[in-house]
Amino acid sequence: MRMIAVRLRFRGPLHVGLHSLDSAGVVVHSDTLFGAIGSVLPRLGISTYEFVEAMRNARISSLFPFDSEHYYLPKPVNANSLVLGTFADTPEGYALSKRFRKAPLLTKEAFEMVVGGRIEVERLGELLPEGLPARIVDIPKVALDRLASNSNIFYMTQVHFREDAGLYFLYEGSEETFRRYILPAVKFLGDEGLGGKRSWGLGLFDVEIDRNFSFSGLPEKSERYVTLSLVLPKSREEVLQWEPVRRSGWVHTAGGTPRRKPTMLFAAEGSIVRENAGRILDLDEIGEFSKEIGHRVHVYGRAFPVPMGG
């Protein structure tokens, strides 16, 4: 599988709130990335509707960390039990399974070994990351009551990357779609910022393109696929083994009225799905969303499938 890796090297901290300003994750989900791209395209004179239609034949992953040595990827949801079942009968294997269970993400090489079904205890131990190339810091802030001037301390979580590190996402699709929609929007976002508190200067980044990204040792086709993006299933049959994630959020536009999106249940990154699992959902399918907002709102939930071996 050959695809494009788009690397974001952050100029400063990043804030990615999951449910509040008190929690943050290093992974930026694919629906957030899709929404960010779609929100800036009109400011570049590019049709969001055309972008949505083009993405029905292309895919983007969620964003994961990288550094000078490794790309990091999510663990398949069955990986912990798979490694434990393979190596638990020896002391070395049991110790490895404990290390493996604690690892939040895998290096690309370890991911290929696990997904390809060719796990070697010594080699896997060498490939497991000791830590991620980022640190999460809680920054104290003071909020003042406008009426009584009472002060309250709260903490905002920021992600600080090493100098050689950042986040990346994968793109698979036509070169035309990449050049017309993805690349200009991501470059624009680099100067505007990704995530929360952009007015504070958070989330600014520079863009690098790696056109040599590919997975090795994996089959071309399979009955089972590990997804590198969130998946909004069309039916229960599309998801085989999955970890559910509830997603909501707000729609903010220059000309529309802000409104909370309905809460939806996705399959998380690392879930095992069918190849064509997921969809791009027009929220008008579940309510008259566009009448209140003033435009149509689409939620990205297509799988980014990596075929499993073994």
C-alpha cells in the first residue's frame, strides 16, 4: 500500500480538547481533521460541496505522532490478547505482553508485524516504543468573574512536541483531490492553527509531504482490516471487533449560527472492520440541520483500512 503522509511540525503547543479544556489527547481524530479542512476551503474560494464529493473516492486517517525515527500507529483492538496468547507460556513472552499492553501506540514496524500476523518476541520487544515524542502539560490559568471580579484557577492541557516530532495523517486517493483540496487547506490551517485556543497562538504548524510512505509485509486484500480513522458504520455487519467512541462537538462558521452536533457512536482507530466500512454523513439525514445553520454539515466517518494478514 502506497500513500501520502502529511506531516505537521508544530511551532508551539497544541491544545486538542476531547470533552473539556481539562482533557486532551495526542491523537486528532479524522472527523476533526475533515471538519477543519472543510471549514477553511470557502475562504480559499474552493467549494466545500465539491470537496465532500471528492472525498467519497478518497480517504484520510486520523493524526498520529511521528519523530525522526518512527511513525506511530494505533494498536489493533485485538492486539493485546493476540500477543498474550502467543507468548504467555514463557517468562520472556509474558514480560513482553505486559510491556505491549502498556504501550499507547505502536511504531510502524511493530504495527506491521502485529497486523501482518508474524509476531516475533525478540523483534517485537525491540520495536516497542519507550515513550511518545510529546509531553502533556497542564497550564494554570485564572478566570475572573465579570461582575464580582472573583478569581478561579483552572488548568488547560497543552501538548508539547519534541523538536524532531509532530503529528501526521495519511491520504489515499487521486493526486487531483490532494492538490486541489487537501494540500491548500492544510497549508492554510498551518498559519491559522489546529485545535483549540488558536487565538492564543496555539496549534500553528509547518507542512511536510512524504510521498514514500507504504506498509510492507501486508496482503493486498483481506477479509479483515484495521482502520486508521474513526468509522461511522452504515450497518452492524461492517464492524467486526471495535472500541466505541462517542463524538459530538460544535459547528462554528463565519455566516451560520453555532450549534452542537448530535452525539454519534463511532468505531475507534484500531478497530477491525470491513474494507468499505463507514460513510460521510449529511446531518440533514437525521434532522433539519442546514435550516438552522444556513448550510449543510457533513461528518466524516469512512474507514482508512489496512489489510490484516495471518
